[in-house]
Amino acid sequence: VQLVESGGGLVQPGGSLRLSCAASGRIDSIMSMVWFRRAPGQQRELVATITTNTGHTTYTDPVKGRFTISRDNAKNTVDLQMNSLKPEDTAIYYCGAVDTTLTNYWGQGTQVTVSS
């Protein structure tokens, strides 16, 4: 499974960004997809998850009500819509996938910077 993120950039506080993750390869084996982030000097944080069959989603508390994860199985993409962005959302965002063998896959990451 190969994952490629896009959509990062610089945005002012209160603004919005939409990240996209394109999956290729053995995508039929993927059970769930996730977005992680790593801020400078901090541990990796699981931001949101979505299952590929039911579309069940979960979010970490700091992003609830502001971020939305969604999937398009026809396009093999998973997006993360981020609204009301805050400086503390600044991080490298990574797309991940878990397959039926519980193998994890990761993208290369995309930088999101929230600053005035």
C-alpha cells in the first residue's frame, strides 16, 4: 500500500485547510485509515480515524467539532477537512492505513502551519 498526502500549507488562525491522502496498491486489504500529526518537540498524536467499510470515525478531543475525516472509496482517497485552525494545530500531518494483517503503512507527511 502506498500513501501520498497533499494539501498542507500556511494558513492564518481561524482559517481552513483540506488534506487529502491518495492510496494505491493493495487497497482492498485496508481496514481503516488514519491521520496522525507530529508537532515540533512533541509526540505523535492520532488525530482522526475512519473505517473503510462502515465509515465509522473517531477524533482526538482537541480537534472534535473542527476537523472532519471522510473517505471516497471510488477514488481511494481519505480527506481531512480542518476548520477553525489554531496555532497549536501546527504540525506535520501523516496519513496512515491498517490492513487486514494489521500492517501499518505511512505517507511522507505534509506540513501544516497556522500562523498570522
